[in-house]
Amino acid sequence: MQDSGNKTWSGRFNEPVTELVKRYTASVNFDKRMAEVDIQGSLAHAQMLNKVGVLSLEDLQAIQTGMADILREINAGTFEWSLDLEDVHMNIEKRLTERVGDAGKRLHTGRSRNDQVATDIRLYLRGATDTTIKLIREVQMSLVDLAEKNSSVVMPGFTHLQVAQPVTFGHHMLAYVEMLGRDAERFIDARKRINRMPLGSAALAGTTYPIDRLYTAQLLGFEGVCENSLDAVSDRDFAIEFTAAAALVMTHLSRLSEELILWMSPRFGFIDIADRFCTGSSIMPQKKNPDVPELVRGKTGRVNGNLVSLLTLMKGQPLAYNKDNQEDKEPLFDTVDTLSDTLRIYADMMRGITVKPEAMERAVRQGFATATDLADYLVKKGLPFRDAHEAVALAVRYAEQKKKDLSELSLVELQSFSALIADDIFSILTFEGSLNARDHVGGTAPFQVLVQVAKWRERLGN
């Protein structure tokens, strides 16, 4: 009988796989990042086997010593990864057997690679989720700091990218703090479903050994166990959920990136981004390109694509485990890397933003931003809103023809559109008056911005 090249399952086969098939089916090149959690899971499994009397104390101690040595090799970069052994799990098991003999061969008792890999991914993703939540909060804090510094800086609020009403720059930054707050909540919620243990489900039906799954779960810090063995080994909902939450974070940061790109343009000139986040041009010496926000905008499509890949991967799979599931790791790992790098760089980049209040104020003056304030003034004087809307629309058209802002019209000119207008209107038409008039929860008044800043500092622990 010919050797198939893989001692894990070679007894069933009469010929080895080809080199192309070996490369095509192997996952060790990308799943070796799970080596530490694989060892963590194996040690807990071995400890449980010893507790229930399936594994001797001598074998357990040999496994513990061998795994400690292997982890040191991996961390030192001296561990030799083999494509022949397919994945991280078999590479570690083979090395363990080389070091401790039969004890290494007994480690796999009562489990399958199906529940082993599902457990490893959950352990890995649990750590990635905790890191992601921390990084989101760091971005939020950088935005909160920026909001506090600019709580009174007026800027145009836009709808349809047209000047709508005055807002403060601080209020605008806090909008993204809110978005990221929802993102953090999604990851916190997703973690509950990530943190359930599949180990003990074996290949698909459970095992005949007297295992104690709750004990293993306790050792690994899982909040519970997956209660159906078929679902446990084939479920990748948790990976999809993580990627969906990541796609929303990236979408929110992409929206902010689009604004930063626009605001840095000389057409706006609202901000400047620190040089360390920008590049120049090979031909145009005057250029300063906002490369980081542009890449965030582009990488958002990448993460969205990873989400679609995972959804498509799972949509046609019958129960239980299928080799298709090996394809879950690359999009998931890429999502983790892209998201964590983006959050880290964003937290730093927002600290390097220089705000240009004068340019923002000039922009507000170009769009009749206080027109709504004039309409509200007339309504408070007793004019029906629709009539007030029409009167102000005529006043805007007149001011536009005169190339003036509403606040620059004389009292006589304003009264030609409504006799209800008195000289108190000029305090209403100032940007300061407009902002301060919106002094309620969620409003753009500088006082409310500072109230929200304080609330977010308390929530974020800073």
C-alpha cells in the first residue's frame, strides 16, 4: 500500500494526493495564526480527559510540558510548519508526538478536528472582539477630544451636500461617536454568541467517552456550550456576525473619511490632516493627498466583500461539517486585520486634525443657513408655518439677488416680506443665536455638545 503522505487518515487511501491538491487543500499558511489558541484548547481538553479518567496524569504532564516547548518554538519563530500536515492543528499534534511520544497520540481522544477548529476560531475571535471593542473606544475618545476643543466652532450642516443649517464642529464629531457607540454595542452583543464552546461535539454526533464539556468550557472561559453537536461543528454564524459588525464600523469610518477628504480640499479648506497621514505627488509638487482616508474608503469595500464571501460560503451547505468551511478563515482573518489597523490609525489620525474655523464660517455664510431660524421666528410670532416658509423663501431669493446674507438685509427689507419682523430678528439671524437656540438633548448648541462630551467621557471611562 502506498503512503498517502498524511498519517492522520492515510490508512484509507491507496495513493498520495498530488502536490497541487496538497497546496489547494492546505490551510496552514493562514491558520497558523491560531496556534496559541489551539494549544490553549488542547491543554484544556487534556486536563478534562484526565479529570474523567481517560488520560493518565503522566500523559497530561507530558502534554503540558510538550505544549509549553512548542509554544516557545512558535513564539521564537523556530517552529517548522509543514504543508504536508495541512493545518495548524496537525502540525502542532505531530510536533507534540515527536516530543512526548504516545501521550501526544492520546491527546485527540474524544474530539475531532471539526470541533477543534470550531473552538479555535471562537477563541481567536473572542480575543479579536475584545481588542476591537477597545480600539473602537480609542477612536471615540479621539473624536470626543476633538469635539470638546471645537464645541463652539460653527460650520455648515449639510443635507444633499448643500448648506442647510449652522451646526458646531463638535456636534458633527459627536455624530460619529454615536455611530461607533452602536458599533461597540454590536460587538459586545456578538461576543455572547462567539463565547459558546463547540468542543466535545467531536465530528458531528458527540463522543462515547465520558467527557465533561462544562468543565472544559470553564477552563477556557466560555460562558456556555453549543448544545447541538451537528450545529456546533458546522455553525459559522458567529464569524458572519463579527464580519457584519466590522462592515458597519468600516462603513461609518468610510463616511467620515469621505468628509475628511472633502474638507481637506481647497474648495472647502475646513481642516488639515497631519503630514504623517498624507503623501505627495510624483509630478505635482504642491500636492498633499489624504491617502489614509482614501484607503479607509477603499478598504471598506474589501470588508464588505468578506461579509458577502462568508454568507455565500454558508448558504448551500448541508449539515454537518464540510470542507467548504476552510474558506471561512481568510476573509475572517483579513477582516480582523483590516479593521484593527483601520481603528488604530484612525484614533491617531483624528488627533492630528487641525480645524480651520474661519473657512467654516465663510462657508456657512454662503448658504443662507439661518433661513430656518427666520421661519421659526415668524411662526413664534403667530404666522402659520407654511406661510412663514413661503415668506422666507422669497426673502432668500431677494437676498441672493442682492448678494447678501439674510443677516445683512436691513429691517425695512426684511419687513417687506412680513410685517411681523421686528428689530429683535438680528440676534436670531446670528450663527451664535442659531446654535444656542437648539439647546436641548441632541441639539447642536455648544452647551449641549459639552454635556454630551461629559457623558461620553463617563461612558468611556475617561
